[in-house]
Amino acid sequence: MHNDEFPGFDVSPHREVQQAFKAIAAHEMQGLPFVHPQMDVYATPFTLFENQWLGCVLTPWMLSLHIYPGPQQCWPVRRVSERLGLQLPYGEMTFTVGELPALGQYLSCSLMSPLTPDLSPQQGVQLADNCLKMALSLPVTDASLSRRALLFGQRGAQHA
């Protein structure tokens, strides 16, 4: 490993990710107008996809898809805020390079920011889990399925 690269995680980094974002929520995001006051920080268990860790992160201010280097991976250091288009089973998605001292660099793709105010904490966790499944699923070509229906697991029914 060189100074211009950093190592991957041997196991799912979801616990470290959750801790890092809980610290941000507690220290940097308190009282901001776009923060969902009832939402907690949640990171799905991350899944290996092409030897990289892929998971969803829910915070009181956003829902995003994250990628971290996997076991025996070394990522080159990139410029923070650099954008990369990546092909996932769901389709091509644009990720932005982020960096936190406890985690090193990671890639994130915003899925919802700010959060919908009427989203309950339980719905937020379910949405994060569903978004990860969706990112790793083949694209849906059924025109009768809306994106919202797909995320909430509904078919042919109006979402109240």
C-alpha cells in the first residue's frame, strides 16, 4: 500500500459507518432546518458487490447509497467531491467521493435529500433496506410500477 491509496474493509463497515454518521448528527447537524427531527442514523448491513462494500445510509438529513473498498482492495486517493458514474445491476448511478477521518474515502449517491417530512423512522429503515435491494436488482421495465411504488413494495395500489 502507498500513501496515494488506502486499504479496504475485511468485513462489512456498516457499524463504523453508522457510528461516524451518528457523530455528525450529534455534533454538526443539530437544529438545522432540513434535518428530520425523529429520524435516527441507520446503515444497512453492507453487501459485497464486485469485491466492494455496497450499502444504504439513512441519516436525519439524507438517504444515500454508499460504496467502500472491500477485502484486499486498495483504492487510489481521489479528490473529495469528484464524481464517478458506476454501473450497478439497477443501472448507471453517479457517485461522489466523500471522506471521513474514521472511514477514509467512500463513494455516495444521494437518493433522497432532504428526507420527506412525513417519513416515519420505521419507514426510513425499510426504505433504506429496499433501496439497497433495488440497487442490486435488475432494472424494472414494467411501466405500471412507479418509483415510489417500487420503493415501498406496492404494485397496482395507490400510496396513501
